[in-house]
Amino acid sequence: MRVAVVMGSDSDWPVMQKAVEILQEFGVEHAVTIASAHRTPEKLARFVRAEEEAGAAVFIAGAGAAAHLPGVVASLTEKPVIGVPLAASLGGLDALLAIVQMPSGMPVATVAIGGAKNAALLAVQIGAVRDENLAAAFHAYRQRQAAGVEEKDERLQRERKA
Ligand code: RP5
């Protein structure tokens, strides 16, 4: 499975790198680039075309402010697009609304403001539908997560007794 990650600016990277960390953790082949729907539309179109040819199954697009990037990526590909609203202005509410309010017939799966980690996990889940190894890795991830909650609860109960 291959995932293509694009963001509108280098200022998006501190958040978007959390998506890349998850893809690395799951051993998912990926590409990352900065390309803007407004500032570099032709570069964006070239990236989407190149990634389709390279076999990308899912696109993750992160942008802030007038966040048209995920929607424009969706207009350029028939692969699923996951949009990550980023808090570049107005706490990210502008980007959230811009990304989530896609016109009928043109979906973008939108995660929370700053939700780059969940975007990558969702991409992994999409890939896991047809990849048993990825499905097993995701199952193990969920089990580790549940075990972590149990540990926190046990610690809380111990502290309350002390
Ligand atoms: C958006 O504008 C980018 O995705 C970024 O979140 C925001 C601000 O960009 P810079 O001015 O930091 O380059 O297009």
C-alpha cells in the first residue's frame, strides 16, 4: 500500500509529520510534499498524477486557513482523500469548515483540527481492508492502545488507594 501526503506549506509540517510517523510505524510506503492549491496549482496536479502512477491508494492533504487543498486533490483523483484541517488561523475552524463542506458527489474524509495522526490511521485502515498483514498490524496497535488505557486505570486506582 502507498499513501501520498501533501500539505500547503512548511508551516504545516510540525503537525503533518505525525501522519508520516504513523505511516513509518506501520511500514506503509509513502511520499510527502509541500504543494499549494493556490500558490502552486500546477505542482499539485503533477504530484497527484505522479502519485497515482506510483500506485498511491489514499491521499492525505493538510491545510490551514482557506483550506482548499484537500478538495482540489479530490478533484484531481478518484482515490479516497483524507483532509486534515490545520490551525493556521481562527483556531483551525476556518480550515475545518472549508474541508468538511465539500459539494455533494465530491467527498473528503475530514478528521479533527490537527488530526494528522488519525488521518494516517484511517489510511492504514483503508489499506487493511485488502492487506492481511496491515490488518494484523492495526489489530495489534488497537490492542496496545487498549492495554495502555488499562495501565492508566490501574495506576489511578493505586494512587487513589495510597
Ligand atoms: C495554507 O495557509 C497552508 O496550508 C498553511 O496552513 C497556511 C499558512 O501558510 P504559510 O503562510 O505559513 O505558508 O495554505
